[in-house]
Amino acid sequence: MTRAAQGDPIDTASKMEMIPDPSEEFLDAFSGGSAGIIVECDFCGRVYFSTSDHGDYEEGELESLRANAEKEPDGCIEVDYFTSRVEVDGKTYAYGCKCNKVRRYEDFIWLHRREILAYIKARMEKRLKAAKEDMEIARGALTAAKLSEDEAEGERELLRKLLKKYPDESRVHHYIMGERTDIAGRTLGEKTP
Ligand SMILES: [Zn+2]
């Protein structure tokens, strides 16, 4: 079964409606750089297949596509370029497809551009506010970390003094190991028994 046969029946009514082309700007903005040798337009079911490179077709696939094109020239269309996929509303529109069915999305965006820009601004401001709050929290955490770093430096400074005063390193080692009462109260400065 070919892609043309799998797709929705061709909506001939759309041809009659004479929907204007979507703009290049709109198509480029939504195409995201993806293109293929066979692209089916989800909006109308037309299949565009490229003959600019035969390498990627499975055996007999191109012949089958050409046979479909012969049978249904408006549903299966041979082109000499890779067709870009334009992703709109969860569906793929084949770039340049004559159904032009993405045009209404563009019309909606363009017609409501002021409202849309106001909406985007409001959403962005909300996100920016949340980001600023997160930054404040992060800054607070950094300050706390800096304080404990200062405290650690205070400890090291004390140890340096102790080492200088009491060159018996094992005593200071006790201090480092956390046996502070022993060191500070009685043992420190005494000779090891
Ligand atoms: Zn189409």
C-alpha cells in the first residue's frame, strides 16, 4: 500500500475554495529544517515524492509512486526537490502543497498579532518574575555557602595557630578529628602521656 492510498481522500473542495498561498515567512518559521524524499501532506493527503535522489527508495518504491502519479496526478506528485515538512497544529503540511490549508493558521496569527504579542509579553513577564525569584533564592544559598566557607577558613586559621603553638601535630590531629573538648580542655599543650 502506498502513502497516497493510506492518506485521507483528496479534498477537492479546497481547490475550489481558492485559498491563498501561505507566506514564505510563515512556512519557513514552521518548517524547522526537516525535509524528505516522500512527504505526505496531512491536511489533504497529497503525496510529494522527489526524483532528485533515487538512492533512498526501496526496490520498486519509486515505480509504485510513479504508477500512483499516473493514476492520480493530483494526489501523488513527482517533484525534483526535497519537500520540506511544515509542522502546524500537530500535523505535517508539505511545503508548497496546493491545498494551502495552513493559511488559516497564518491568517489567525497575523490578524491577532497585537493580542498575541500582548499575550507573549504577559507570559514572558511572569516567567521573568519567577526566574528572578529563583535567582534570589540561589543568591541566598550562595551567600550561606560563602559564610560557611569563611567559617571553615576561621577553623583552619585556628589550627594553624595551634600547630604553631603546639608543634605536637598528633594533638592538633585530635582536634581535626573532632576531639575538641579533650584538646581545648585538658590535653592541648600537655605532653602525650
Ligand atoms: Zn496539502
